[in-house]
Amino acid sequence: MITAVLPTYNRAHLAFTHGAGSWLTAEDGRRYLDLGAGIAVNALGHAHPALVQVITEQAAKLWHVSNIYRIPEQERLAAMLVDLTFADTVFFTNSGTEACELAVKMTRKYWTEKGDPRTQIITFAGSFHGRSTAAIAASGAEKMVKGFGPLMPGFTHLDWADHDAVRAAITDKTAAVLIEPIQGEGGIRVVPDPCLKGLRDLCDATGALLIFDEVQCGMGRSGKLFAHEWSGITPDIMMVAKGIGGGFPLGAVLATENAALGMTVGTHGSTYGGNPLGCAVGAKVTEIIADDAFLAEVSRKGARFRQGLESLVARHPKVFAEVRGQGLILGLKCVATNTDVVKAGYAAGVLTVAAADNVIRLLPALNIPDEDIDTALQKLDAAATAVGHG
């Protein structure tokens, strides 16, 4: 018999009643150190006082109005993002998947308006852009696309880090290149800065738009507000979600005026996107994370965590192979089965998230205290010991 909740997840037998900072408390009262943060969503941890205050105050005033009216909270957050980034304009969504849909639409409308209806969008193996039909078509991963065809055509899938294939595939008929500066689901794989610069050069040479998916790696997680900033180049379109809402459903598409030229009145919409409640929370999250001192702390904590993880790899060579990532988007490539390590973590009281390429993701709150990092390393050591003896 089917369950009341559609059984599309292989859920762990854990349920949580409340959280504070980097910790979650389960129904049985046991506490777990959360290194998943809702898969990079709870960027400021659980029940952050500033977010509790802003959501309470806004909820007492106004939750939702239609986008057929001006929404001051939306305008404020959009102006903040424009001031902080390459973008000239912002559209708010509820999720990263919705952001992907708009990025694809914006790209194709751009070329239609230019009188050159290009449709080819180049993407990369190991990518994850959401679970709508367009998003899974963009990824091309067999486990996601199987049984859901026919999918949206027009995507060319290339091997990750195959520079020759990229140069051969991009032509003056390419509409866009879509890439995550740091792959999350794909196994915490960082695109080197020279490669991002090379993609920018190829797009400029052919006229193709460059789209960055920073849904998982953005909003301070790399130690910069957005991961592509390390490379010194900018995209034409960027997808944002997860951390920007600090746990409240919120996403966005940021774009240059040129890239957005086709998106005129009536070309796109959203019932809930950019609602007053979500944008009030998003503005507070952005205000906190965009602070230079906060971002410097993310880099410092990331270095501290990474140093401890390197020691774990050295002590447990039959469990871990290497550390990946940047800032506080980190991964442990496993020798043992990654899901076994995740399960051993449950027993040790630490929550991690499995990814492709036999990696476990470590995506803690960006404001995780040093003592929690030290505790995390102790618990991961206990989990690795259990797996190694198992």
C-alpha cells in the first residue's frame, strides 16, 4: 500500500522537533550536529534570532500579495542583489528548479529577440539543476531522466573538465553554456578559475550567454558571496536559491540588462515568487552574509575544517580518499561506500549528505562556531572508525 506521503525519497528513520544553531533535536531527544544544513539551505543555522525576528515581524504585517502589485520588500532585495553583483535585474522564484526554468526561457527568448533563434545549451556531466523536465534534460543524468521522456530538446552534455570537447562544441549557434562553479550533487567538484575564465572567453567569442548555477555553492558558501567571484569573471545569467532564504523557500534569477532583453511584460510570472514574507527574510540573510567580515570568517572556518578533514583522511585511508571543495562547501571522497559513512554518522550523532562520485557532502551553517567544527571532526572520526571496523 502506498504511503500518505508519496514515496519518492529513501528517508532515514529520523525526525526532528526543533533546532538551534548547528544542532537538531530528534523526537527521542537525541541531539545531532547538522553538517547538511538542509542541503546548503540553512545558511545561518536553525532558528537564527535575526531571522526569527524578521519573519515574525513581517508575518504580523503581510505575507502575500500578487505580483500584479508593487512589492516593496521584493524591490528592496532586488536592489541589494543588483548592488552586490554583476546583475542589472532580478526575478524571484520559490526554488532553484524554478530559477533553472527561467534561465532556459530567458536564454531562448534572448536569441529569438535577436533574430537568431539559437536553442543549444551546453551542460556538463555530474550537474544538477533541479527536477523539472527542463532541469533534468539539462543534467541528462540517466537516473533522473529515465521514464520521463520525451524531454525538452536542445541540450548538449559534455564530460566535466574536458576542455577539448568544450572548445569543439561551442559554435556561433550555441545559445548558452550552463555550469555550476562548484558541483554539489556531482561530488563537490570545483571548476578551476582558469576554466571559468576560458568559458567566459569562448562565450564572448561566439556570442553565447554564460549561465552560472549558484543554487548550492552561492550565498557565501565558498567564502565569497558567489563562488564565481574567485575567478574574477561574471556570468550573463545566474541562478540562486537555497541559502538566500535561510530556510524559507526563495530563489532568484539574476541577469544583465542585455541577457534579459526578451523578458518583457507577460513573458514570465510566479504566484508566490517574491512574496513579502520571503523577501523580508532574504534581505536579512543577504545583509548578514554579504558582510566582508562574515565572508572572511567563512574562509577561515573552512580552512580550519579542511585541515581537520585532511587529518581524518590520513588516519582513515580505508574509509576516506581525499578532501574536496572550498570554504564551507566541502566533501570527503570515500573509499568505503559513502552511504555507509552517512549511516555511521547517524549513530555518531552527526548529519552529512551523500553525493555522486562516492562523496559525502559537508555543508554546515556558515556561522558554525569553532567548537562545533571540532565536535564535528570528533564525530566524523567516530563514524569512520565504525565503518573501518565494520
